[in-house]
Amino acid sequence: MSYTRSAIVTGGTMNLGYHAAMTIARQHPDWLVVVCSRSDREHAAESINEALKQSNTVFMPLDLSSSKSVRDFARNWSAKNHPPVQALCLNAALQFPGKIVYTPEGLEATFAITHVGHALLFHLICSHLAQNARIVITSSGTHDPAINSGLPVAIYTTGEELAHPPPAIAEGPGRRHYANAKLANILWTYALHKRLSEKVPDRSITVNAFDPGLMPGTGLAREASPLMRWAWDKVMPKITPVLRVTFTDNIHRPEESGASLARLAISPGTEGISGKYFEGTKEICSSKDSYDEKKIEDLWQWTVKYCAQDEAEAAHFEQLR
Ligand SMILES: NC(=O)c1ccc[n+]([C@@H]2O[C@H](COP(=O)([O-])OP(=O)(O)OC[C@H]3O[C@@H](n4cnc5c(N)ncnc54)[C@H](OP(=O)(O)O)[C@@H]3O)[C@@H](O)[C@H]2O)c1
């Protein structure tokens, strides 16, 4: 079959990403829908195809913690001549609640997977984005100290310090890196929006950040202690109605949040919206820090410098072509 467009969903093999990919594939049987992550243990693409009685979803391996893997993915993408990417959902993430974890390249792992790998992926496949392409970046309400999520408060000093945290942060709680990385997702969304609208307005590409809300039972707690994992996997999904009343109404099943993510990526109702932050289907303000121009610029510049192999590639990344 020859497809008209492509959609890429990172972390599309499980939970939030899986359900977003399923919704996109259902609504666009004429698109190639690519779910990517390190492994496809549950045969996500096959499962989506079977459920929809279609064959337009495929799995492609991608490890966002490795720049080589991201570059291999992008090289493979270019070589295959896939149709233009209409929807790019940068969704994968992991939490490391214990001691700080570094990637083999020496970056703090949460930030590497959640932000750096996604930014590199965007830059490398930017030329394959369709006219009017939409980029949706999955963030989290935990980036915002004002909502009292229970996570340590996000602290953005510089991109360099998120990548290579100084001792005071490196030795602090592991979940702070998650809150920081989710704040980085939003800062980078705003930086990218600004550049897309100033440098390549003719491409009409949009980018928004998205909070799916709390989704107990997903793989996000896989690195947590056995007790926490048990509560997350077995208890919390069963008491969701109670949590909704006592803790937050921003709590959903992955199916529901997956539909909200897909809405931003493909619904006619969200066409043309860019540079915004959504909690589910609701546009809201992100944290005070996330609008700090200095932080937005610092992260953009650090990211281009880090991701590019040389000055020529950095200049190419800045062109957004
Ligand atoms: N669950 C929540 O309560 C909640 C709340 C707010 C925001 N979120 C956000 O929602 C998004 C999805 O989370 P989820 O709860 O659906 O988590 P999940 O069930 O753990 O799914 C995460 C997905 O990301 C992939 N992934 C992990 N590490 C990767 C890597 N290095 N390279 C490529 N892919 C990788 C995983 O596959 P592999 O492990 O096979 O690579 C999996 O497909 C995340 O951005 C998360 O921060 C979740």
C-alpha cells in the first residue's frame, strides 16, 4: 500500500503512546503510523493492526538515550523514502527515582531520554516534516511547583547543569531530574515555536506541549521500589475515582489521555494552534519558570550545540529546513 503521510509516536509501544498511535491509525488508515521505542515486547504494532483490522502501523527501534541510535533511526528514515511526517509525537520518557543514572554518553538519563534524544530526532527529521506538520511533546504537570504533585520542585539553572548536574542536584532526589526534564520539554516547545514562526512561517508547522495527567499503572514507575510499584500497578488504578476526589481530577486511563494526545496531533479542532500547553484537552498556563525567556534561550542554544556534530550541522539545525 502506498501511504499519503506518516506519523511517528515515540514510546508508542505502551500505554499513553500506544493509545495515541491507535487513535491516529484508526482515523488515518491511509497513513503509515510508526511506533518506536527500545523494544516491542508486547508486539504493539501487530496488536494495533489486529484491533483495527488494518496493516498501517509498524514498529521501528529507537533508543533516545543514544545519539547513535537516534542518528541510525533518522538515516534509516531518509533511506526508506517514507511519506512526509504529518504528526510527530515526542512522548517517550522514563523516571529514575533512585540514585542518579547516566547514559553511556555521560548525560543524566532522564534529561537525555526525555529532552535531548527527542530534540536530536526532531532536528534530524525536520526536512521530512510535511507542510502543516504537528509536533506534540508529552510533558507533565509535575514540572509546575504550583500544582503540588508530590514530586520535588523543578529547578532549571542551565541546560548544561541538567545534562551534567552539579553535586547538590546529582545527590538529591532522583525524581527531581524527572520534574526538570518535563520543564525542559516545555521550555524547548516554546523555543521551537518561536523559531518555527520566525524562520519558517511558510512551513506552517505547529508545536505544543501536553500533560496527560496522572495515569496509574503505566510503566513509568518501573524503576521505583517494589512497594511503590505495587501501589502504582495494583492499588492506584483500582481507586481512581477516590483519587479523583481526594487528590486530583487530572487522573485518567491511558486510553483517555492517548485520545487527548492524538487530538492535538491530528484533530481539525486543534489545527494551527502552536506554542501552547495543554492539560488533556484544556489549554492552560504552564509554570511561571517555563515562560522565562532566558531559560528558553539557554536550553535551545545548549541543545543545538550539544546535539550537532559540528558547526555546519548546528547551522543546518538552526535553519529548520
Ligand atoms: N504515567 C503517568 O502518570 C504520567 C503522568 C504525566 C506524564 N506522563 C508522561 O507520559 C509519557 C508516557 O508515559 P507512560 O506513563 O505511558 O510510560 P510507559 O508506560 O513507561 O511508556 C513509556 C514508553 O517510552 C518508551 N521508552 C522508554 N525509554 C526509552 C528510550 N530510551 N528510548 C525510546 N523509548 C523509550 C518505552 O518503551 P521501552 O522501554 O521499550 O523503550 C515505552 O514505550 C511520558 O512522557 C511520561 O513522562 C506520564
